[in-house]
Amino acid sequence: MEEEEWNNKGGPGAGPGSGVWLGINGYPAPRAPRPHSLHSSVSPALLSSLILLVSAPALAARRGRQTEAMLTLLVLTAAVLLGAAPRSDAIVIYTGWERHALVGSDVRLSCSFFSWRWTSEDVTFSWSYRPDGARDSISIFHYTGGAPYVDNKGPFRERLEFVGNPARRDGSILIRNLDFNDNGTFTCDAKNPPDIVGHPSSVRLLVFEKVPIQAGVITGAIIGVVLGLLILVVAIYYLMRFLVARRVFNLSVRPALQSNPALHYPIHSLRAK
């Protein structure tokens, strides 16, 4: 049976001093894995913050400064959380949820975005359109290189206008002379390099011959009627209280006037007597 032995042969990396262990067949044996170290996975700044976070209350308690200890705890905790939490580099795009418009009118479709980066000179906006009942979307507008481009084959080639302000992260478009065939879903996508990861946002356009009454208008009318009735009830309540108090006052004063007729005369006449 062969046994493992130290490599006593000459040459670089050999010998007991070199610490190279040979296996059964004379090849270097695999080294045992190095135990996991806390310092290898935690940054020095985070370790320092944790050490200060643990030691601050004890030091402050010895000095009798509870207020300072609490402030130190809050500051260090905020620093640790901000240092440990990763900041998202994704771009967030916003549009409306649904727009209503009349046939023959113009409608503005708003699109904006939020990004942690400064607004880049290479910012881009893209709009696509999917008609109601269709499965595929078509590109209708693109803004890139500081210039807007309208698709010359789409249904909006002569009716679409860019009214946004890229410097303010606004990629809104205006569609003129709406028709019933314009009903559909409009999707906006934006890129602010290096922030290019994000989800497009969509807004649905509904074109009517007469704009229907929205649910918000009905809700507002109901709330107004309820508040009006409540004010009327409160007014009637205080009016009744006033009338009852006046009636009670008259009933309490009348016997006194009947028992003392002098109270019927004015004060200046009593002084003259």
C-alpha cells in the first residue's frame, strides 16, 4: 500500500520547506478549503459601523449621555442601512391609465420617467400603438439624437406631433383629429443611458362621439348632495334649539312680569318716580 509522503526532491516548489504535499501518485494533493472569513464578505466600512453601533451605547452610558447615545444609534443605523442596501439603477416610466376624447378633437398622451442618473444627452423616447382587437403593435414615433421621428407609414404619420421636453424627462405626443379607428393602447418606452433597464408604460385611448360621464363626476355629485343634506340637518337642529330656548325664556319671564307690574315700565320712568 502506497503512502503519501513529502516531496523531498529538488526543484522549485518542492521540499518540506515549500509545504507542497504529494498524494498517492506523486501529484500535489488538493488543499483543504480555507475557512470562511467574515472579513472576506463584509466591507471594512460596514464592520466599522457595526463596531461603533455596538460600542456607542456603552460609552455613552458610562458618561451619562443618553441623548447622545440615541442620536449616535440613529445616525449609525442609517449609515449601515444606506451602505448595505443596493441602489436600483432601473428607469421607471410613467403614463396615464386611460384617456377619453371626442371624435375630431386632439389628445395629448403624456410620458415621463424617473432615473437616479442625470438626464443624458442620449435620452430616447419610443411610442408604439396596438389597435383594439389586434395582437401586434406598430412603431409610430421615436426620439433619438435630439430629433423626433414620426413613422411615415403608420396611421398617425400626418397627425402626430412631439410636444415633450426631453431636458425635463417629458416625452409626450399630441394626436390630432381623432377618429374611432384610433381606439387602442399606446405604449411609451424611455432610455436614459446608462439607465436602460425598465418596463414600458401603456395608456389606453377611448374615442367617443360624446364623452361619457365619468365615475369621478358621479361620486363628486353624490358627496356634494350628502354634505348639503348634512348641513341642512345641522341648521334645522340649531334653529329648533333656538326656538325652544326662546319659548322657555318667555315662559319663565312671564310670571315674573305678572307678579311685579313695575317691570313693565322703562327704567327711566322708575327713576323719575
